[in-house]
Amino acid sequence: MSEAVEFEAPAASAVKGMKKNGKQWHDNKTAFRPRANQTSYEKRAAADKALAAVKAKEKEMKDEKAADKQRRVDAIKTKRAAKEERERFAKMEEKMHKKRVERLKRREKRNKMLKS
């Protein structure tokens, strides 16, 4: 018992006595300061600029992805159209003479060039 026990009292600002209404579990009210959480115009402008840069990059990436997908779709469509045309001419060759089919091919190509 020769050891002395040191007891630290809480800071003086923390102890303010009993509340008048008896509700010690509520926090003490502070002064109303409506401009307390506002940021300066420069900070807001910098944040807006950074957000705009991010949005532009996202849009660029989305456009690039969409263009790539459209390229693949177009390639598939052209391959299918060419395959259908080959099958159609093969079917015509079964019925007609080969030279006549080649003549018709050339004529169809000329018509396609005129239309487009």
C-alpha cells in the first residue's frame, strides 16, 4: 500500500455540470454556422474539372467499345451475305450452264455498283 495511485481528473472543459433538463445523454448544442461546411470556389471548380475529365475518358472508352462491337457485327453480316450469295450461285450452277452463271454474276455486280 505504499504505492500511490495517481488519478487523473477529466479535462475541465469536458465537465460542465448537470444539464438543467436532466438529459445528460444528449450532446451539448453548438452555435449554428451555416457556412461551416462550404468549400471555396477554386476547390469546387477543380473538382468539377476532374469529374469532367473522368466522364470524358469514360465516354471515350464506351464509344471505343461500341465501335469495336459494331465492327464485329458488320464483319459477321458481310460474311453471312457472301456465304448466302455463294450458296445461291452454287444452286444456280446446278441448274444452268457455268458460263451463263458467271455472266449473271458480272451483271449483278454492275447493278450493285450503279445502285450504291
